[in-house]
Amino acid sequence: MTRCCLVLGDQLSDRLSSLNYLEPEDVVLMVEVWSEASYVKHHKQKIALVFSAMRHFADELQANGRSVIYVSLTDPENTQSLTSEVERHQRSHRFTEWVLTEPGEWRLKEAFDELKAALPVPLQIVHDDRFICSHDEFQAFLKGRKQPRMEHFYRKIRQSTGILMEGGEPIGGQWNFDHDNRKALDQRATPNPPQWPLDSITKVVIELVNTRFTDHFGVLDGPDFRWPVNREQALLMLDHFITERLPCFGDFQDAMVLGKDTLFHSLISTSLNLGLLSPMEVCQAAEEAYHQGHAPINAVEGFIRQIIGWREYVRGLYWAYMPDYQTRNSLNASWPLPAFFWDESKTGMVCLSEAIRNTRENAYAHHIQRLMVTGNFALIAGCSVTDVCEWYLSVYADAYEWVELPNTLGMALFADDGVMASKPYCASGKYIDRMSNYCKSCRYQVKETETENACPFNYLYWDFLMTHQERFRSNPRMAMILKNLDRFGETKLAAIRSRAMAFRSRIESTGSDVIASSQESLL
Ligand code: FAD
Ligand code: DLZ
Ligand code: SF4
């Protein structure tokens, strides 16, 4: 009567719903498989993180008395897919039942639904209760709403959880302090992320990934690998954030600074998404910091909104709108993603080169780099939605489709026609100049739009608005912007269009926006 629970690589929580179903004699199966490690070419750091965290979690389960079968990537018996490994272990162990916490991605849900029909014994798929909002609660929220909005959802969750609430009212007298959270960074020092010595498990995994995944994107240097691989390290990261970063998190949430890769961001998304931290404990730690007088309300509210607002909301939208959601492309964007997204040395745009360098070196970029630099560029240049979504899913250590897709396809690319965002997050170089110090060292001129050295974000932005103006005119939030466009004369519009075309064809023919210096002198 032995049952088996399959624990996936992002289900590393000791209170995982499926584990609750097990009796002491039951078994846990964990498998490192090629299919999961390569369904997109994940950044090397992401694979190392997942494998190391899986190995640590298996050891912890074993230390707590659980029987664990752990199949490593190089095990000669490994059939290299999650479902075929279940079938293989069913043949060899004849378990009486299988239990699985629902997977986080649609493609795996489908695979396990199929497996359920094929297995000779029952496969029970149970809800993932590591999220605050269940699928049913999210459906109830959507019911009767033509245009669901995160802000309404967020307020409901504040009320149902009591987080940052007092006597039924939001603490601080407002739900949202975003208007205080838009400061560009001054000269102040920013804290270094915490580090801990690499243990033997992580060292072995780094070696494995550097040997087996040589053609995957990204740097994986042992000493610089900083992602928490177990709960203890995740709690250290959280503690570092609460003490060193949270007080400034709000003020500089949208800031970008040359060479400063993490600023005051928390670096906890990988731990949350793997299950090493829970969203409620993270919010409670931030709320406690507010009550202790350690962090101001704009920081604490802004941070908590990211977790119980955005994180829960995108997960709800993903499951509510899939599988149709992944096929949406409402702006018909199809321009192939420029090669410089994989190699920052191929672009002269400092903002992009910084975001891509951070991504390549650290499998990380903070939210404003993802949204307003790489995402904004992809939006206004009309990059292929499929290419862009695949890029985001591949390159970040925290990327899983349930969170990546609504953020990329919906928030950054506006390809879902406004499900996720009420207007496109498109911006010219002016926004980047206001929020960063990038433009000061850029070869392009941020104040120019039509000249040879004009900032590409400027002419691409106006070109994008010209292209989609008919669609956007019905959106009241776009009215002001389109009024500006309407003031441009024919000559200016033609010059913008021609700059945008020349830029695109330069990238199509050379893979780069940079003109080689011999050619440059001829212009
Ligand atoms: P902080 O800035 O410190 O924020 C705190 C936490 O809030 C994060 O750890 C995260 O769990 C949560 N959070 C913040 N914003 C969002 C958001 N928009 N959606 C969901 N959760 C949020 N986040 C991922 O976890 N995985 C992804 O694959 C991912 N892809 C993204 C793609 C695009 C195009 C954009 C614009 C955003 C994406 N995000 C993604 C959201 C966000 O950028 C990251 O969660 C954040 O940068 C992680 O760094 P941090 O932990 O330092 O976050
Ligand atoms: C991301 C990932 C990787 C790289 N490798 C594995 C693996 O070998 N075994 C496994 O069980 N899970 C892995 N994962 C995480 C899964 O892809 C994850 O469960 C899905 O993306 C669903 O969120
Ligand atoms: Fe980016 Fe334009 Fe500023 Fe250069 S000038 S950093 S391309 S916004």
C-alpha cells in the first residue's frame, strides 16, 4: 500500500499540499530531467539554482525521515522527462497511488492530465495552496467584471488577509502610496547582496551545468552565484532585505543606475517561486518592520502590493486565460528579436546594454529594467511576441510561465489587448533619462528625435504610436499622448518613420544598431 508523491523542481516547500497526503511509509520522487532543463534554453544560473535547491530539499526530507528517490540528470536509467519517470517508477515499484501538487505551467498540467489517463493506478492532483488566492476565489473575483484591474484585486486581498489593515481601513489612510515611489537615485550607497560560502552540493551542480549546458545563455561562475538554494539561505536573503533595503525600497523602486544591478530590490523572487519562502511570511515580515518604525509606509505598502497584488494577480490571470492567452498578439508584433538581446556588446544603447548585461551576468534584472527598458524596447520596436516571451522565460532565474507570461505578453507587450494593463507601457527616452543616469554616457542623444544620433527610443516610440493610433484612440488614457502626436507635421512624421525604418534595417543586416566606426565617419 505504498503511495508516491512526485515533487517538482519549484515545489520545494515542507508544507506542500501533496506531502500532507503521505503516510510515513510513502515515498517521494524527485527527478532532474533534460526535458525541463531544456524546454527553453534556461540561463545556466537558473538550472544550477533549481537542481541545487532540489538536491538540498531532498536531503532535508530525508533528514526528516521521509523516503526519497532522487534521480539525478546523469543517472543512466533516467528517461529524461517527468511523465516517463513516473511511468518507469510505477513499473519498478508498483505504487498504489500517485499524488502531485498541481504544476505551475499549463504545458505540464496537460502532460499530467494525459498521464492520469495512462497510469494503471490513480494520480491525485491537489491544489497548490502556497498562493493566497485560489483558482476558485480568482474566478469569483473575475465574475461580472468587464475589465479586471489589479488594484481592485489587491484591495480585496488586503481585506481578506488583514495585511496592513486596521479597523477595516488601510493603514496610513490610503491603499496605494505609488506617487511617493518614483524618485531617481541620488549618490547614496546601495547595499551589497548577502553571500554565503558555496557548499559541495552547489559546487557539483555548477560543474554539471557548466559541462552539460554549454550552449545555454549566461554566466555561471561559482564564486558569484548568489541565489538561495535552501530555506535557511532564503531567510537570510529576506532578513537582509528587511533590514538593509526595505526602508528605501519605495522611494527608489523605479530608479535605474549604471552598474547598480539590484539597488534596493529584495532578490526574493527565486525563493518565492521555488517555494523556499511563502508570500504571507514575506508580507508579515515587511508589515512588522513598519510597526517597529523601521520602514516607512510607502516602502512597506509598495513592497506588499508587489506580492499580494501583482504576484497573486498574474497567477490568477494566467490560469483564468490559458491556453488561449499564450497565442494572443493583438498588436501583430512580428519583428525578430535583435541579436543584441543575447549579447549586449552589439548595442550602443546604454540602457539596453545595462539591462542585458545584468541579465547575462546575474540571471536578474529589476522590474523597471524588465518593463521599461527591454520590455518597452520590444513593445515600441514591434518585436515578435513569441520571441520576446521565450527570451524572458529563458533568461531569468525566477522565470516560470505562470508569472512570466502575463508580465511579458500582457504588461510589457500589450499583446492581450488590455487584459493585464489598461494602457501600453510605452515610453520614449525621456522616461529613461528621468529615472536613470544611463543617457549621460550614451552615444545617442536623448533629447533628439529625428537626427542621425537621436535616441532610438524616441523615434521608435512615435513610430509605434503612429502605427497603432487608430486602435489607441478609443482608449481615454492614451488621449493626451495622441494629442502630442497630432501636433506633429507631415515632415516630422516622415522623418521619424524613416529613422525607425533605417534603424530596423541596420539591425536586420548587421544584428547591431552600432555603425562600425569606419562607416560612421562616412556619414
Ligand atoms: P522586488 O522588486 O523586490 O519585488 C518584490 C517581489 O514582488 C518579487 O520578488 C516578486 O515576487 C513580486 N513581484 C514584483 N513585481 C511583480 C510582478 N509584476 N509580477 C509578479 N510578481 C511580482 N517575476 C517573476 O517572479 N518571474 C518572472 O518570470 C518575471 N518575469 C517578468 C517579465 C516582465 C516583462 C516583467 C515586466 C516583470 C517580470 N517579473 C517576473 C516581475 C518582476 O520584475 C520580478 O518579480 C522582480 O524583478 C524580481 O526581483 P526582486 O525579487 O528583487 O523583486
Ligand atoms: C525549471 C526546472 C528545471 C530547470 N528542471 C527541473 C527538473 O529537472 N525537474 C523538475 O521536477 N522540475 C524542474 N524545473 C521546474 C519545472 O519546470 C516546473 O515545475 C515547471 O516549470 C512548473 O512551474
Ligand atoms: Fe537609452 Fe536613449 Fe538614454 Fe541611450 S539616450 S540610454 S538609448 S534612453
